[in-house]
Amino acid sequence: MALGARLELRQGQGLVITPQLQQAIKLLQLSNLELEAYVEGELERNPLLARDETDHEPDREEAPREDGDFSTDQIPDSGAEPHMDITHDQASPGEVATGDSEAQQAGGAIDWSKAGSGGGGFEDGDDFEGRLTKDKTLSEHLHDQLAVAGLSPAELVVATVLIDSVDEGGYLRCDLQDTAERLGCGLPMVESVLTALHGFEPTGVFARDVRECLMLQLKELDRCDPAMMALLDNLELLAKRDMPALRKICGVDDEDLREMVAELRALTPRPGAAFGGEPSQPVAPDVHVREGQGGLWHVELNTDTLPKLLVDQRYHARVSGVARTDQEKVFVADCMASANWLVKSLDQRAKTILKVASEIVRQQDGFLAYGVEHLRPLNLKTVADAIGMHESTVSRVTSNKYMATPRGMFELKFFFTSSIASSSGGEAHSAESVRHKIKQLIDAERTDGDVHSDDTIVDILKETGVDIARRTVAKYREAMRIPSSVERRRMLKETA
């Protein structure tokens, strides 16, 4: 068979991510601080971009629509965002607004889903090596442990708020009563979550003072005897080196007191200092939520965090008129195209964030009205289907974006909680309620004959309308640190 060259014409389809689409995707997942830095770089690089210094006075007198649908103000193409407000009825969570309003069409101009997973892969400003070598912060270390702590969705929200209140030394800097009132839950619940967090590493974290920090470390060493507790209660005497008074209070001799002081000196008064630090930056909300009349929740963008840019058409006309060489003309044309695309991408980003945040508020209005116990099961797909977007778009929007609510400021991801399907085809059950049922069944065991295996628990739950797999029951049981049925049966026999 002879080999030869030939010319063929083939037609096919392929996915091409243009630089403009990469830029739009990158802008969507940036936080407001990262976006500000990115825009500053573009302003220095592109002479046709300029800040819009016009004062935009938002019109806040628009009445909420009675049918509960979205109402979005007109957004100009200049990228200078005026007031953007969405109003919806609290009594209809999860309903999808109908009609052809601009809010429903927002986000549809760019197919954000065609860019793989979030997290970069862009050359500009993507310090991959820096991310690999970056020291883990105390907050990241605590959040990693929180992911496997087996807490309920409501408890996870409380725990996240407490983690955000920990300073660089590992001390808790918030009032528990104020936290409980802000989250709409009882003080016992916050204290219970704090007790669970006291078991996190490094030992001593979440302490409210030095005494509690040292006490947590001594408890782990099993050295919290009455004499040591008396010493902890009188640290001010130790600071004054009043050893005679300490000996009398603790009821020990000189040698025992020296050993006790040596043990205290071996402890760490700042358990969080061992972790990498990062510059403390204030978090500004991307979205504001406020309560209106008639049980309505108003959702609006924080215009203070939105870059206000415009394309300098006068300067473009002037420089394009004096451009002589092809290189100069190409440069001016590229700058113009880049400026127009950036302004359009910023406008699209704002609309998409507003649309996603509004659906989250619609789904989780119970939390806003009644507190953390009323968080509903919610996932990315539910929000994506409701607003007609791809799950990857919702994932990017909810990363590093914050919502200011009457109950405090939360990252958008906080409002996503897992759910368990209903065996009867009804409304899904929250993972927290299922965990609670499993714990109730096991707590009711009194003799070795009452012990339920994981398979038995599955059957019992299915009778109550919870469709759950055996491995899920085992996972929840282990997360709650409950022994297996064999171990529980052995423990009951020993105590009988």
C-alpha cells in the first residue's frame, strides 16, 4: 500500500474558552477585595478605562410588588451600579418568579458553566506555587476540623460564627449571650457548641481567658486536681510571686508548688500562635438583606464594594485619530475591546450575585425570621435550577461572598445544608433531624436486647418516611462518636 499526502476538510465542534470568557469567570469568583485589586491593575494597564466619579443616588421609594416576584432596577451598561434591589414574599420560599423581568434574564448572556471547576488555572495573578507553600492559618485549621466534627447544620452555623470570633492567639472574642440573640437560638445551644469546639486542636483554643486556656490543656493531661484549680484561680498571686499565699491556698508544700508552677510554664498561653498568620482585612458584605413591611425581605447589592468604571470615549476618539502605524491602531482597538468587555463583565457579575443571593434568601427566609433552628435543607442544584443557571456558576458566586442580614454577616455558603430524601415522596428531611432521630433511638436503649443495629435503624427510619442508606446511618453514628451495636451491647452487659 503506497503512502501519500492528501487534503481533507472536516467539520467538528469543540469547546473553546476565550480569554474574555476566562476573564468573566475569574471576576465571578473573586471576593470584593480581590476584585478591587484586579480593577486597579486594569486601570493602570488600560488607558481607556476611567473611574466613574458620578454620585449615584439610589431610588429607595419603590414599593414591593404584591405578587412576590422580583423587582430589579434598571442597570446601565456603563458598569456604574446604582441601587439594585430585589423584593420577595417571605411566605413563598422556593417559588420561581415568572415573567420576563430583567432579574430573571440576568446572568444568561455568558455561559459560565463551560469553564470546568472553580479555582483558577489562569496565568494572571495565579500564584500556584505560593498556594502550595502557604502556611495554614488558625481559621483554616479550625474549619478543617469543623468539617468532620459531626455537628448539625444549625450547630455548624453557630460554630462558624465562633470560629470567626477567634483571634490570632486562639482566644474567643465574643459574648455568648449576644451571639445567641443574634442567631436566634438559646444560650445553652451556643454553650454546647463551644464545649464541642474546646475539643479542637490546638488544645486551649476557644478559651475566653488565660485561666480557661490553661485549664483546657491541663484537663487533656489529666492534671486538673483541686490544688491545680486553686492555683489557676489565683494566677495574679503567681504573677506577684507570692509563694507563701499560694502554698496556703493550694494546701501544698514548697516542692509540690514548684512542680505545679513548672507544669504551668510548660503549657502554651497562646495556642493559636503556632499557625501561619495573614493580614487582617475587614470583610465587607456583597449583599444587604433587610426586612420590609408585610413579611417581605429586601435584597440589594452593596454598591460601595462595586467598582464603578466607564470607557473614556473622548480619549479614545482622540488617540485613535492620531494613530498612524498598524501597531498603534491594533493597540488602541485592543484596549477599547478590553475596556468594553471588562465593564460588561462587571455588570454581569453584579447581576449574577444579586440573582443567586435573592434565591438563597427566598429559600432560607425561615432562618432570617426565626433563627438558626429553621435552616432548610439546601444545595447548589436547588438554587441553580430555580434561577436557570449552572451549579458551577452558583458555586463560584457563593465563594468568598458575604451577606449582611439582621442576624449578622454570613458567607453565602453558610446557607447550604444537606438533606435526606423522603421515602414517601414528600418533603425532604434535613440531615440534622435525621441525626437527631438516630441519636434518640440509640439513647432509648436500656438493655443489650434493645440495641439496634444500623440495618434495624434504617428500617425504623424508613417506616417514618426517611429514605436513608445503611452506610449513611453508620457515617452519622460515627460522626456523633456513638459506638457500633456490638460495642454498645457489650457496654450494656458490663453495666447490668
